[in-house]
Amino acid sequence: MPISFGPGGNSDSFTNAKKRFPEDLPEYLRGFGLNAYEIECGRGVNISAKMYAFLPELATENNIEVTLHTPYYISLSSEQEEIRQKSANYILQSAEAAMKLGARKIVVHSGSCAKMSREEALALAKETLKKSRKLLIENNLSGIIICPETMGKINQLGTLEEVIELCKVDESFLPCVDFGHLNARSHGGIKTKSDYRRIFDTLEDELGFKRAQNLHIHFSKIQYTEGGEKTHLTFTDTEYGPDYEPLMEVIAEQDYQPSIICESDGTQAEDAQAMKEYYKRFIMGGFY
């Protein structure tokens, strides 16, 4: 599928205009030149009957790539086996909803390290993902792609390297690289095109070009503290990064085809539009 840009959830401008959801979503996204949308199920998979009835057809007719974010309370690496089993079931529930809604990619948080070593937490998370993939296959949901996400807090499982290891559990998995999270946990470590290139080079070296080319991306500027991520910001912020322009240039130069979801605080659609417009101008030679 070609590159796509869109918001994670509804921007303030959608809500303030009293738009109907999902009926008005295609027209709203079209107004920003966007072609993707991520359904936010962070607090649980609570999908309305109207959404199931309308969204799949609306998305298909308007060429909108739909993705889904699974519940935040999923913990792949919990020390308690019961919680890990529940997490696998939540992933199954999310996959069932995604299939009904016409989404293929589901984003999954990894969990924390708690009092374990990072190696112990990673081993538990791998086992939970193996169980989750098995559940999907057993329930005729093998086409749903699990996307483990890089995380923003230092005590969370979810460095780039850890997400790569989680994706090695199954060839169907794709990484969800949240560049705001990586920047926050490295205290502003992403600044230049070279920084972005190193991330993509690592993905290619470890997972191959195809998975690097088709990865799922989350992007926003994020305020951080010593412990990493604190709060999501908008593109108007000038203190915290990362900047999206060098990322768009690397994606264009390398012919990557990711799905890009903007998670800015209330301006997701507007900031997704800014990324897409910059990307388009760059590939058309508007900066030479």
C-alpha cells in the first residue's frame, strides 16, 4: 500500500465543528489531504454498532487506511501469568474489532520492566506475543498485523532494539516506530537526517528492507523529563522535538511506504497535513 498520512483519533477541530463520526470522517480527512486514520482503543475496545456498520465501507470508498491502537493496559511483560494471558486475549479482541472495521495493523504497547531486568521482561513479552499470534491464527485472523511500539518512558520495555526483537517473534509483525517516544527516551537524541537514517538502517539490517519500508509510524513532538516522555505537544512547540522535516526527506529519498499517524495534542489532522505537504514538496523538488 502507498504511503499514508492521518491522525490518531479526532482532532479538536473535528470535535469543535460537531462533526458526526464516522459519517463525516472522509470529508474531514479529504479537506486536509489525508488518507489514514487510527482508531484509539487505549481505554478498551468499545466500538459502537454504528462504527462497525459505517466505517469499513466509508474507508474503502474513500481509500482511507484504517489502523487500530490496542488498550494501554496490555502488559506483554507482566510478571503475573494471568495478566499476560489477559493481554493476549485483549490483543485477540482488538484483532477481531480490526477485522470488522477493515483495519489490518494493530499497535501494541509492550509493558514495563518493573523490578525485572530488561532481558527478563523482553523474554516474557516474546512469549506473550507468540501466544497472541497463535490465538489470531486459531481464530482466522492471521491477516491482522501486530505492531509492537517503541515507548517513551525509560522504564518501559520498548527501545528500538527491543521492538526489533519483538518483531522477530513472527515474520508477519511490523514495528510501530514512535519517533517522539524515541526522542523522549533519549532526551532529545533525534535531531538530524543522519539520526533518522541510523534508525532505518538498523531496521533494515535486522528485519530486512520490506519490513523497514512498510513499517507503521507514530509521530508527535513530546515533552520529556529525566524519566522520558511526559506529554504530547503540537508542531507549534519550538523547545522539544523531534522535527518532522528530516524524517520526511529520508522517507522520500529511500522510497519507504509507511503508514504515518500523527499523535499531536489536539492538532493531529493539522500536523499530519503539514508532514504530508512537506513530503510532497520534497519529492517534487521544491527544496532544490
